[in-house]
Amino acid sequence: MPIRFYQSLSQIQSDLASGVVTCRQLVDHYLQRIDENGHLNAFVAVYAEEARAQAEVVDQKLAAGTAGRLAGMVLGIKDVLCYKDHGVQAGSRILDSFVSQFTATAVQRVLDEDAIIIGRQNCDEFAMGSSNENSAFGPVRNAADPDRVPGGSSGGSAVAVQAGLCLASLGTDTGGSVRQPAAFCGVVGLKPTYGRVSRWGLIAYASSFDCIGPITHSVEDAALLLEIMAGPDEFDSTVSRQPVAEYTGQPADGRKLRIGYLREGVESEGVDPVIRQRTQERLEGLRAEGHTAEPVDFPLLQYILPTYYILTTAEASSNLSRFDGVRYGHRSPAATDLESLYKKSRTEGFGPEVRRRIVLGTFVLSASYYDAYYTKAQQVRRLIKEFTDSLFEKYDLIVSPVTPTTAFRIGEKTSDPLQMYLADIFTVQANVVGCPAISIPNGTDEAGLPIGFQMMAAPFREADLLAAARLMNGES
Ligand code: GLN
């Protein structure tokens, strides 16, 4: 009997309980789907034998009544998350043949609940990008139209869920890399509050922005994964000690939400008309249910992207200095002395976008420009945070489209980095201020390409955010 296209773990668990399917059959099914969809280039490594063996272990635990909460969840992980004794490359040649020596805390926590990891997913090099075209493994293709990008940087993770190659993925979001590909692929993407989930074992891009987040079909699964991954961790001193709420709890009935929507998101000429229209329709629907939705002007909007790109490139230039050809990864065979070893290994190992960001970041940190750029951007970050916090005193949610366009064509923006950076206009705010945000599907354009709807909530209000998202996504 063919295996159905599962949209949530609860569907799978009820079929496991009634004997309709076993974990082993599920894994075989996903492995076959991965094989049939090789052209999407979503996975860079598939752990077939290991996943089959793990499935049999979980089937036995189910029979014995000892299985964990994620029994039946077949997961993929983005190629920036360490998993002991498995390769990890951050989509980069510089980490060719590197093998993880420990497992990321977030990954360990899902394994401890009996999730099965089926493989490692393609992404932009060091998570820098919005289209998954900056990967040493080649571009990922959007399953809705293989000539189009899936978004980035967690492109492989989003496509794998979209195309049913696994049930869920773990991605990372530094400026939108979970939400933007989720929007382009018609799935759910959650970026938690900064510090909600440990970053231990995540290859750093910009440490004060990076967050691990799930990509799923249902909000319910995103909530469950967050509940399991979140919370204190002795290996990450920036992770919060705030108690982890029950994110999977049922939404309170009848609560009326105060919603602020970003005026530019529904009025700006820079946003595709169909995306503005879908956002309007969504707002109308919310008003019809008794919620309030008012326009919000964000006077600092034009400063958000420059602030993001100055601070993240600065952090990246520092974080990526460890890839020097000496300790691990690619070492140039052409080196003749120490300096040429550094230069050649890094030039050969890093792709053009990563090199561009290292140069930009090194420039803004240089003695003559530090105050003009880096310090200034830190100050503006503070202003953006304070203004956003003041909005959360008035509103439960701040909403907008996730992106100004639907998925663009492969190659369309590669020669114009500024155009590419503009694609992040709505997503970076949550990372600049550190608040949680979610992307849920919001219909499609005329060509059938998915559109996303973004909701942000105050820091550590994931329970409210997820409850609202469940209702809006038609789950309850
Ligand atoms: N697209 C953004 C960038 O290129 C976000 C990347 C991310 O979130 N990792 O920086």
C-alpha cells in the first residue's frame, strides 16, 4: 500500500499505533522519495543504512511502550549542525571531508526523543544567502518549479519538507534563513527567540543573531520540536534560563488578538501586488474573527538591512577566521610559507559570497572605520530593539509578508548582491531584536508559487505566537 503524504507527526503516530505503517516502512518510503527527487539537490548526504537500523530500534521501542515523543519523526538536518561521526561542511569546500567530533545540543535532544535523522541538507555556504545558490554542492531547486530557487540559506531543509523527502527539518535563521525558504516552499518555519535554543554544535555565522529553528508542515510539529530543543545548556552561556513553556498546549479559545501590521508590507510598491493582496485578505479574515489589525509605521525600516549586514559581516569575519588551513579543513597544496598557506587555503576554500562578507566585515571592524560603522550599527540595533519592544506593548503580534516576491528564478539575482539582500527586508528585524517569528503558508500567486505570512511576538512569547499560528494555519 502506498504511504500517504504525512503532514504531521500526530498523523504518523496514530498510523504507527494502529499498525497502518512501521517506522521502517516510513524510512524506506522517505529514502525512495529522496532517490526519486535527486534533481532537487536537497540532501548532501543520506544516512540510509543508519536510518533503517534506527527505525527498527524505534519500532521495537514502540512495541515495548518505551518510545520517545518523536517516535516516527524522520528528520533532516542542515549542513551547519554537528552530528558526531558524520560529515559537516556548511556548504563549503573549506570543510571538505571534515567530520563532526560531537553532536549539537539541539540535535542530541531530538535524538534522545527517538527522532530518526535521515541525512544532511544542502544550504548556502556558511548560511550566507537567500537562494541556496551559494553552496559548494550546487543550487537546490524549488519543488513547486525546479527553475526557481527554494530560498535560503536553509533551502535544502525547506525543499525536503515541501517535497515529502522527510517529515521535518532543522534549519538555522540568522536573518530569515528558516522563514524565507519556508515561505518560498509553502511550509512552516519557526525562528525562536535568540537564546531559546542552544547554539552548541552550530557552525557560527553571526553569533549574536544565529538561531536553530524547525521547518515543518504543521505549526503543531514546529511547537513540539521547539519544546524539545529549547532550554538551558551548560555548553552555551548565551542560552536563556527562562523556563520552557508548553508550546504544544492547545490555544485558548476565543482570545482576541491585537495585531499590528507593517504598513509597507501591504502598501509598498516594492512588494508584489499578489503578496500585498494575500496579506490584506489574511488581515480581513482576522478582523472578521474579531481580532483588531492596525497599520504600524516603522520609521527605522530603512536602517534595518544596513544594521543587519554591518553587524553580521563583522561577526562573520571574526567567526570565520578560524578556518585558516592549519587546524582543519581545506589546506592549499600550493602554499609555500605561512602567509601563503592562509591566503591560498582561504581563497580556494571560500566561495565568492563568503569572501565578500569577510572583506566587508573586516572593513567595518578596521581601526579607522570601527566607530563609523560597527559602533554606529550597534547603537542603531539598540534603537530598533527599543522601538520594536514599544510596539509589543501595544500589540500581541506584528505581522507582514515574509518576502516582497515569490521564489525567483535560479540565476536571476546572482549578479546583484544588493537585490539579493533586499529579499530579507521583512525577516531580519526579528534577528536584529532577537524576538521569535514564524512563517506560515498564505496561498499562492498566479503561477502557483507559495506565499508566506510572518508573525513576530515579544521575546519568549513563543507559546502565544504558536497558539495564534496554529489557529491561523487552520490547525487546532
Ligand atoms: N539571507 C540572509 C543572509 O544572507 C539570512 C541568512 C541566514 O539567516 N542565515 O544573510
